[in-house]
Amino acid sequence: MAYIDLKNASLDLPIYDVQSRSLKKRLASLRNRSPDASERSDTVVLRALNELSFRIENGDRLGLVGHNGAGKSTLLRVLAGIYAPSSGVVETQGKTVPLLDISLGMDENSTGRQNIRLRGLLLGMSDEEIAEKAEEIAAFSGLDSFLDLPIRTYSSGMRVRLGFAISTAVNADILLLDEVIGVGDASFKEKANRRLAELHERSEIVVLALHDNRTILETCDKALWLDKGSVRMLGPADEVLRAYEASVS
């Protein structure tokens, strides 16, 4: 049974100060032979997530809300294992598939068909699973003969089609989504939304970050309101969204 459990999970990210990396300061640090002091002056640490504690269980559909910079995308990357927490514990049970960057792992000089395998392997698919789903992925992308060309020849819309088709072919226990629902051009969106709805049904847990509160209300039973990396409110989606929208207005 899938679950996600966070206990006092925090994440600190180093922010490098461009001004402190000036040539003058670098020369001064070399003269002083004090690399530790130089390192301290170059780095500012930002608390991106602050002592998050909550549990998501089988069947939960959780929407993340909050202002830009509140920590929604960062939290998804922690849940995906891209960032390790600086302190606390993040425990997941089940196969996690992040749809955070649907073009991640694709090679410019490889063909569309070759990238189906590359991206599939990155998402944890076996060679057998990729071979079984390759034609269905190709058909869904609608790229036809372009699949035999290097993706460096693709338009941005074609890349999105291919990346989305591959990413949503994976069977996931835990599905993480970051603003993917608005993917692609108008002719592709309806098909993409149907595909995501099917993926939602197949997944045991869904966590998504969107600026579209209506979609969160329609697809999620719970919502988590993040504010400056901390939990402001967690509960039924309608109650959290009502409180969040009241604070915005």
C-alpha cells in the first residue's frame, strides 16, 4: 500500500551571491589564503521548506496551493527524491513517478524513438515495458515520421508532445505533477487531460501543484497550503481553498 510520510522535514538551499564572487574579492581571498572565509562569504543558505510533518495515504489526491515561491515545486522535488531533506525524514512506499520536467533525460542528437527508450528508462520502465508501450506512445504523440528524426529538429510543441506521451505511459503508485495539465497546444490539451485523468485513476496517490484552483477542487479531495516553506493549512480541498482565496482577496 502506497504512502508518503514526512516528519519535521526541512530543506536548506545554498544561494550564491553574485556580488561576493567579484574578481576583486576572489583576488583578496587568494592573497589571504583563507578558502573557508571565502566560501562563507560566497554562500547564503535559504530555508526552502520548514519542518513539514504530514502523511499522505493510499487513495489521497492532494493539491498544493500557495503563492509563487511558497515551496510547492520544491516539495514535489523532495517527494520525488531529487532533493534530500537537510533535516527530518521523508519516507515513501510505492513506485513514485514525477512529472516535473517531462523532457528531462532526452538526448538532442537521438531520434524520437530512441528517446522513448531513454526517457522510459529514466522513469524506471524496464526494456520489456518500453518495448510493449513504444507503439502506443508513438501513436499518442502524433509525430509520425518525425519520430525517426533527431529531436534537435523538433519544435518546442513537438518535444512537449513526445515527453508527455512517454511520461504518462508509466504505471505509478505515487504520481507527482507540477503544472503539467496545461501542457501543449490547444489541439493537444483535450487529449492530454483525458490521459492525465486515466493516470490519476491508475495511481494510488496523486500530489499536484497548480495555480488553477478549480482543477484542484475537481480532482483533489485534500489540499495543502504552503506559505514561505511552512504548512499554513492542511485539510479537505474545499476548506483549504476557501481559506487561501480569502487570504489572497
